[in-house]
Amino acid sequence: MTLLVPLVLHALAYGSILALAAQGEVLAERAGVINLGVEGLMALGAVIAVLATDASLSPWLGCLAALAVGAGGALVLGLATINGSANQTLCGVALTFLGLGLSAVIGHGVAGLPVVVHFASWPVPGLSRLPFIGQLFDQSLLFISPLGFCRSFVIWCCSAPALVSAFEP
């Protein structure tokens, strides 16, 4: 029973990161762009977030830096494929390799070092005091993870009508 709580905590932590990337990819594909560079952008964004957090001692600035890297990579892919009429599959694979390679080179100096700063713990009132399951709601930002999975459903249901109406004459 004591092994189950850390297992669920890690599943929520890693699953929410992948769910955010998947949500962005769903929106991109519903808009007509196939972004195969998501994995490379995630790796590069993670390294840049660690470096920015380490330099500024603010995890929020690290998140903003990772968002900027992801948005910049998506902009490069969009400009190349939409404006430049390049092949979406080849550009996406190139972006994956570029992101993975750059993240390995740039992040080599900080790999394995201890984390200096953390997000503050935000316990959910009432839920964090429940027996057994309360530990799940007493962690740093983990209560946002279920909201992310709910956001997936909303994106899936609401994005198609919005995208179709945006392209109608």
C-alpha cells in the first residue's frame, strides 16, 4: 500500500507533462498541421527551463522559457511548412532531431545536478487531509494534473467547431 502512493504521484506527474504535449498536438492537427517535432521541442524546452530556473532561481521564469522555446519551434515549423510549402513530415522529424541533439549538448553541464528551487507546495484544502489519498493532493502543482486531463476533453470537443468556423468564408 505504501508503494502505491508514490507510483500514482509519479504517474500523474509524468502523465500530465505528456498530456500537455498531446493537447498541443491535437490542436495543431485539428488546424491541419502535423507536428512530429513535439518530442524534440519538449526535450529542448525542458533543458532551457532548467537553465533559466537555475539562472533566475524562479521556477515560473523556467516555465516561461520552456513555453517560449515551444512556441518558437512551432513558429519555425509553421513558417517552413505553411509559408515555405515544405513537407510537414520531414520538417517535423528534423525538428525532433534538432531539439534532441541541442538538448543533449546544452543540457550536458546540468545533467545529474541537484535541483536548487522548487514550486511551492499548494495543498488542496480539505482533500490533503484525507487518509491515504490525501498525499496525492499535498504535492507541488499535482492537483493541476487532473485539470489537464479534463482540458483534453474540452479541447477535443470544442476545437473542431471553432476551427471549422474559422475557415468558412
